[in-house]
Amino acid sequence: MKDEYQFILHPSSFILICFGGRGMHKVGILTGGGDCPGLNAVIRAVVRKIDNAGGTCLGLLEGWRGLLEEKTTALNVLETDDIIARGGTILGSSRTNPFKQAANVSCAVENFRRLGLTALVAIGGDDTLGVASRLYTEHQLPMVGVPKTIDNDLSATDFTFGFDTAINIVMEAVDRLRTTAESHRRIMVIETMGRKAGWIACLSGIAVAADYILVPEVPVDLDHMCGVLQRRRAEGKLYGLVVVSEGAQLSAGSVVTADASIDEFGHEKLGGIGQNVAELIDKRLQIETRHVTLGHLHRGGPPRAYDRVLATRFGIKAGELVVEGKFGQMAALKGNDIHAVPLSDAVAQNRRLDMRYYEEAREFFP
Ligand code: F6P
């Protein structure tokens, strides 16, 4: 396919027009929303798949802003070959939402055509993919999605890439906190990211043998938590680990939000519940308690092998969907297989924590 060309004899002028090969596909790629480990692995895989099919790729810089402002960069196989090991995204990211203003939507559609794109691969979470889905259904732009987020809260895929690396980062951090908590006989409260889904807190909490896990899906029961911590201490465990998701809810009004501002997709900045929980435990149990907010550490550094492989498989699938002209679809993991699912299904609703994981975790803090 790579070096194939199509020849058309133009009927009116008898001019031989030659196109195809590298001219066939010109695929835009963008990364939007919070960055996460594995984005570069997807970019590399899409570039390679499209190159194998004889096309070219154009990077749009800083998410949807790149399309609105025509900020682009050429992407080729050689320059993207070793980016798999790099965290973040070589394209930059932003939380720009073209649907905030009608004029921006027409600008996006116009620029798509002016750049000569034949398809666009959007790598993002529910916000970025929500935009892609609307550009596809409302403006017929040929979009393909790839599910990214450390939060793992996208529907229609079993897992998103970035999540595995994030929970491993939490695990490594807590393994370090454990030794100092134990030395000082303290309780350590670790606040994780994850927005309104408890995936990160629950799975990392299981992995570090947390004494208690607080997730947004389960109302916080302070009495129960303090009872468990007290009991464990009485049994001889002289330190404690509590993992709390940033989106967990204390009783009305007592959740601290780090910043009242909201982004272009209407999300508030979360953060602060770890400190609240630590203060409450300290006060109620009279046990020295500290808190650590892991924050953006979750998203930093190189992806782990699992995420590199998953991101690569997603990228290849996305490239394949482009080549086959199957738009309005997203690459998704179902069991061990990569499938195509409608973008609209992926963004229809947030995927909360599968409660079976929480039930298993609860065996350790009945
Ligand atoms: O969606 C990913 C995420 O890391 C959330 O877990 C977190 O609440 C949010 O992004 C933080 O966003 P920002 O990078 O804009 O502070």
C-alpha cells in the first residue's frame, strides 16, 4: 500500500492526475485534558500505522487549541520512534473546549478543512472525546478517539491507559510513607486523584494494604473508619494508612475544594479532603495523624510497560479505523481484545468504580 499510487485520466483536459500513496491520508492527532503517561506511545503507534498505509500525520498542539489556532507540527516515524518512554505529551495539552463559543466550532470545522486533514485522532478523556463526538455527529468531521485518563472513568472500555502507571506511582509513594508512619506510630492519610470515580483510591489502596479506603461512590462513615483504626492499633498494628479519593464526600459542606474556579468543561478543582480527614482522625482518636496529597505526581514520569503496550494497541487500532474509514469510533479494551466502540457510548456517562473491587477491599476493614 505504501508506495501505491492511483492514476486518473481527467476527462476534460486529458491530464494525468496522480494521487494516493502518501497523499491519501493526512491525519491530525491531538492530546487534550490532563496529560498522562502513555500519550506519546499512542502518538507513535498512530504515526506508524498511518505511515504503513502510505499517509502522513500532523500534530495539533495543545489539544483543541491547536485546531482553533492552527498550531501544528509535522509528525514522522523517525522523530516519534523513541518517544514511547517519555511521560507527558510531545504535543502539549489543554482543557480548551471549542463548544464554549459557537464561533469556535465553525473555526474548528473550517481549520480542519484548511489544514487538508482527512481524519483526526483525538486522544483524551470524556471532555476531549465529548468534543470529538459532537464534531462527528453535528458537523460530520471524521473523528476517531483513544481513551486516556489516569482516572479510568471512561465508559465503553475496561481500562484507560495511564491508570496503571498512576496506581503504581501511588503504591510506590505509600510504600515509602509506610516506613515513616511506622517509625513514628502515626496514621498517614494519602489523598489520591480520580475526580468523581474511586478507581485510583480503591485499587491503589488494595495494593498497599490500606487500613481504610474512602471513595466517592460510598458515603464516608467516620465512626466506622475511626473504629477500624482504633481496633487495628489495639490489635498491635501501631501505625495506620488511609487512602482517600479527592472526590470522596464528607458530610455536607465539609469538603475543602482547593480552588473554587471551574475549567472550560465545568469541572471544579478538587483537593483538600485528605487534610480534613487527617484532622478529624487526629482529633477523635488522639493519634498523631499526617496527610499527603499526591496530586500531579500521579501523572508524571514515564509510563509503565502495561500502559506502553495498551497505549500502543489503542494507537494501532485508531490508525486502523482511520484507514478503514470507520469514524465516530473509539478504540476500547474489552477483556484482552481491542475493539471499536461508538464515541458517543464512551462519553455518555462517567464510569464510577466497579463496586466489586470495593467489596473485596472491605474484607480488610470490616
Ligand atoms: O482527570 C485527571 C485529573 O488528574 C484528575 O484526577 C484531577 O482532578 C484533575 O485531572 C487535575 O487537573 P489539573 O491538571 O487541571 O489540575
